[in-house]
Amino acid sequence: MSKDEFKKKKLINEFTKYIKGKNYSNLTLKSYIDDLYYFYSYVKKDELSIKENDVREYLTYLNEKEEKSTSVRRKISTLKTFYKFLYINNYMDKKDYPMTRIAVPKTEKRLPKFIYYNDLLEIINESSKTNDNVRDKLIIEMLYATGVRVSELVNIKINDIDFENKRIIVHGKGNKERVVYYGDYAKEVLEEYLSVHYRKDTEYLFVNSKGYKLTDRGVRYIIDKIMDKLSIKTHVTPHVLRHTFATDMLNNGCDIKVVQELLGHSSLRATEIYTHVTNERLKEVYYTYFPRQNKDE
């Protein structure tokens, strides 16, 4: 099926209008459309002629291609959303609904990557040597000190910062506001940065060399350039610094519910994965230092 043929499908067009009205991000909208195109290019059938067996054959095809479980989950979730839309809007009968017994595969549990404090100090030290060293150092300090997402970092405005109490209002997922804090190290770099980089023509804290708001991609590029100079094996990203913040807070005795609030997690389950990281670290230390753990010694 060509993309032109795909776009002419009436029900897909109706569904596209529906999801556009949901205020999803452009990336989410693209994922829905790409997933549907991928499916119908494989099955080569019309929307209302799809049966459960067609979906199962498609799942087998995805497994044979060794697609990641996250990708398969998303593709199946897209089909479930699409066919639920068709059923609710009376485009099909319940007996023809093909997704009833299709299960979404479980996600692979992966422990979040983090770095040790000595590695963090190396990164901060290296950030002091870049062309825009004060800004780049502040980026690292703030990502670690606050645990914010990179999208939240680049959207911090000067007016969001309470300098006296060292706290920042950030706008997280769903535009939910929360308060995060930073320490004296970050405060010192922040004051230095503003003395050098403060601009009256923008309300945003982080700007690029042209004075425009820094982008997510721009922050990742800055960190990649810093990491190119170091021998740290972990692939450090803004999210790794967020993971490191959460892990270090828990390792130092912080209540998990406090970490949940600081990270902006709506569910405690999302935060609990960091307890697995800290438990793994405890296990590693135990088997390294406990004198009576190995009978052969």
C-alpha cells in the first residue's frame, strides 16, 4: 500500500481528526499514523475487514523481526485505540471487534542508568573548559541538583526562580507545576551565569549563542561534546543525570515519596524503580566488603 492510498482511507481520516482534537504532541500523532500505516501495509486489507487472526499474524511478524517489546506495545496500543474509536462511533459491531483477546506484551524491566559522584565531578570539571563554560556548567549542575527533565530545564524562565529560597517552579508533563530545589554549588554558578549572560530580550534562563531559547537537542549536544572529552563508559544524557539525582537522594536516606514529588511522577510505581538501583548497589557493596560471604576464602 502506498502512503497516498493509505491517506484516502475514510476511517483513518476520521480517526486522525479525532486524535488531533486530543491535544497530543506532534510526535504522538505521527506515531499513531505511522503505526497504522505499518499495519495496513502488512495486512493489505480494509479497516473493517480485519479479524483477530490478522492481528495475531502481524504480532508473529513483529516477533520474527525481533522488534523491541516497547515498539510492539505501542503498535498494539495504537490498534486498540483505533478499533475502540471505530466501535464507539458505530462503525463496527462488537462481534467484529478484532482486539478483544489481543494482549499487550509486558515491558522489559530495565534499571535506569546512573553515574557515581566522582564521575559527576569529572563532568562538571570538564564543562568548565567549554567555549560557553559558565552556561554549560550550570546546565550540568541544574540537571543534577533538581532532577528535572531536559524539556523542563529549557523552559525555565527567570521569573520561575526564587533566588532567596533556592527553588524553581517547573512545568512538567501535562503542564503540571511543581517546585524543585537547588543547592549552594548550583546557586554559585547560577549567579555567575546571570552576571555574564543575563539578557533583557528573553524571559528564558538558558539561551544559545544567538540569544534564542536553548532546545532539548541543544542540551544533548552540549553534554555529548563534554562526554567526548572524558573516558566515562556510561552514555550520559540529561535523563541519566535525572536518574543519578533520584538514586543519590534515595541512597542518602530521602523518603521515596519526597523523591516522587521532586521528580514529578504521578505514580509512586514510576519512582520505585530507583529502589531497585539502590538495592543493587547495597548488594554490590555487601558482597565486596562482608568478610564471611565466601566460604572458599
